Amino acid sequence: HLDTVFEPHSSFQQWTRRGDVGEGPGVGDDKGGIAVIVAALRAMKAADTLKNADITVFLTGDEEDAGPVEISRRDLLAEGRKADVALDFEGLVRDGGRDMGSIARRSSDEWTLTVKARGGHSSGIFTPAAGHGAIYEAARIIDTFRRELPEPNLTFNVGLIGGGDGAVLDPGRVRISATGKTNIIASTAIARGDMRALSVEQIERTQEKMRAIVAQPLNGASASIEFHPDGYPPMAPTAGNRALLDRLNVVNRDMGLPEMGELDPVKRGAADISFVAKDVDGLAGLGPYSTGDHAPGEAVDIPSIWVQAKRAAILMSRLSRDKR
């Protein structure tokens, strides 16, 4: 993807190089991945393997803000249904200094919790007549999520919360305007968060648990939770994905590089390859190694661009040859 998380007002806007390290916005995520794609295709052309390959390079400009996915990912989905293999050129992840292979990526889904309660004077809080208020109910729900939802490969987070005598979420769902005083019982609370899972079944199971928790309100309160449809699906680990990593490890052996183990999917985020994962075998993390992604100081290990390009060029050449 061509876009980065750095908005025009960010102070982190310049590219600098110090030896083998390049620093700048998006140098790893995902400008470095694009550099690997270009270098790999050039290598294939030089090796005379590109002419017999059928490769579609799919670049998006909106990975960080995709909008309605049924529109923004329509063409990507169509290409995925035609493809034999999908390769993801987001960054390489290392674990203990060892290059790892990514055969799975978790989903990224958003939720909004809205709590309503009886307002009133704070002196009556917790009484049967006044109830517990919206903020206490929101806190109960969120803490119950923390205690009861955890399971392997699942994470869930609260990134925004507000409440008081009134609370309003803006149309972009990134700001809450709240008013109140210390001596009132809060009548409204809103919380927004995300959830990341490894399979559709895990998503559905977790959502049902969250709904059940929300449906047990404290006295005087009511709550609802909305799951937003424009999330990123999971790329579950499959036998086909694992076979692709095996193919890549043959390339590693031929290059004199250590074999790559399977990366724990908890150690990376969601990506566009997940949209085609149900239709085609895939392998992620073929971009360069970088540090500090999504933050000022993001830096790419420049020599890893060439290593990853060689891996990708040889893998794509062999996959193309075997297809003929």
C-alpha cells in the first residue's frame, strides 16, 4: 500500500539515511515493501524469468483508511479469485534476531459501546432509585471484557472513552464530546475499541460473549454494543499457506540462509492480503525489516530490501515455472 499513518500535520516528514538505515515516514510500512516488489521484478527480468510469469502487482492508496470495503476492495477481491498465490509485501518480522515467515494475520474489527442511565444528583449514587450511572456501567462492561474474554490469538482494546451528563460521538468516530459535573450521575457513556482474531469462528464467538456481558446491566442502566462491518477479515493459517512457506524455505536453503519458522500471528497486525485469504493461498511479510513502524523514527534496514527481493524473485520464478 502507498499510504502511511503520517498525516500532513505530522512533524515526521523527512527522509534521512545513516549507513544501512533509512529513516522516514512509511519507509518500512509500506514504501519499503514497494521497493522490494520493484527490485524483485527487475531481478526476474534480468534472469529472463519474468516473461513467462503472470504477475499482478496490486497497490492501494487507502490501506490506513479504506472506507466501505465492498467498494474499496472490490477489485482486489476479483484479482484474488483469479490468482494461484497471493504474496504480501508488508514488512518482515524478526523474532530473536531470526527472520520469520507469516502464514497468518489476524482480523481488525471495531466496536462501539453506548451506555444510558438515569441522571440525577450524585448523593443518590448506588441507591435503588438512582442506580449506578452510565460511567460505572461502562466500566463494569469493559472490565468484564478484560476478565472473561481472553483466549489464544485474541486481543481487544479500548481506544476511546467518554461520558457525563451528555456524550456525543462525532461522525468520524474518533472524537467524543462530553459534558458533566462532579455532582451529577452520568447519564451517557460511550467507548470505542477494536478486536483482533485469527478466524471467523473466533470473531463470532467473541462477539456473542461481548453481547452477553453487555446484556447484564447494573441497576438503572442499559447498554448496547455495535460491531462495525468495514473491518479487516482474518488470514487463518492453512495447509496451503504452510506449503508456500515450505517453498520459501527451499529458497532460503539455496541462498544459504536459515530456514524461517512460523511467526506467531499475535506479533503482527491486519493487512489487505486477508481480503483474498479465503480464495487463495498466501504468504505475508515479504517486505524489508523495519523498526518503529507507525511512529516518528520509523526506520528500514536497507540491506534487508535486497535479501527480501532475492527471496521473492526466486520464489515467484519457481512458482511461475511450476505453473506452466
